[in-house]
Amino acid sequence: MEFSVESRTACRKILLTRPIAQGRMLAGELMELGWDPVVAPMSEIRPVAWRQEVLAGVQAVLLTSANGGVQLARTDGIDRMLDVYCVGRATAAPLLEAGFPRVRWARGTAFDLARLVRSELGPGQGPLAYLSGDVVSRDLAQLLGPSGFLVRREIVYETCEASSIPEAVLEDMNLGRIAAVLLLSARTARTFCRLVGNGAGKDACRRIDAIAFSGQIAAVLEPSMFGRVEIVGAPTQSGLRKFLAASARSRWSSRTERKRTRP
């Protein structure tokens, strides 16, 4: 089945591969930009029991994902006056909503967070508690250890990979109804590529653009699997929003211009 360039450009559907709760939150924002989001989680977040004693005597809590923030906010008996340092604004959001007043956030990467911690905290003021998932792309203990910080890492949730692409999503892919897939982590990108590569969506995927949150994520993709691979210029929530807004304008305004200039 062949699809014209114009029909693919006209499509506004974008696959959101984050866990379902985060995907639904992001969907609302993308609808405002003109996209038609389709939530297709490539993973499931499962809370695990964790030791609150890890917070005893710490000068601050470190978070690199919104899932960690959700688990901290939902835990009974947590001191809401804790100093919490987050990788970005989206990670801080669950804590701000839960009434944590002493929350700071960096510009969106683990390196940014490490720089913020080094600039505002001191190794001699006490250890740091790093609440994370079972898998992390950057270990804050390794980033901050050379500066003298003691980082206690505690796993508060685990990420379980999806075993298949939803049938409805595969149908949309095969019918040329999906314009792009948004990939916000290297692990999610690998899972999507594995499931598509092993299933019925491999050929259809070549008509879809992959939008990677960073160059690190784009590096795990096989470019020949997709129509094209695009990289968000600034790996932050505001950077992502600006990129997707510009992408929407580019895709659909160019289609409108083609219609206007037809003889």
C-alpha cells in the first residue's frame, strides 16, 4: 500500500510511548499544539517497598524522574519540609502539587542536576538520598562522588517493558495514520524498536518520523527503520514543547501552502 507525502504530512497522530499516567498528561499538552496524541505505553511503572530510613539525616533528596517524585509524594509520614532537587520541572510537578515547598529543579539532564547540587550544597553538610527506578541512564552517585558527596540510592519503583504494540496502534501504523512517535528515553526507544522490528509494524514504521528527546536517545535508533529521525534541540520540557509546536506548524502549514498553490 502506497501513501503520498501529502497524506502523511496531513496526519496529526503522534504516538506517546511513556507510561500511561505520564502519557495522558503529555497528551493534553500536545492536543493544545494541534497534535492528535495516541497513548501507547512501552512500559509500566510498579511501585516497590522502600526504606524511608534512607532519608534520615540527609541534607536533600535527589530525583531524576517524575515517577520517583510521585512515590515520594504518596508515601505516608514524609516530612514535606525536605529539600528536594529535581532534574527538571516535570519531575518537580508531583511534589509541588502535593505541597512540598522546598523543591528546586535543574534544566533537564542529570549533568544539570549535578551542577545545581554542587553549586548550592556542600559535601560536609550531610549525605544525599537519591530516589530512583531500578534502571537509570546516569548514576548521580558517580557524578557527585568525585566532588565528595555521599549519595544513598534507594529504588522506589521498577519499570516493566511492554511485550507488544497495541493492535489498534499497529492498525493505525499500517494504514498510514501515524505521523510520528515520541521517544523520551533510551530504554523506551529500544523497546519500541524491538517490538516493531519483531512484529507486523516494521514496514509501516518507515513512514513514521521518530522524535528523540536527545542525541543520546537518537543514538540507539536505527535510522533506516523510520521516515526520518528528529532530535529535540533542548532536552527540557519547555524545549520539547517548542520543538513540537514548531514541528506542527511546519507539517501542516506546508500542506496548506501546497493546497493554495495548486493550479
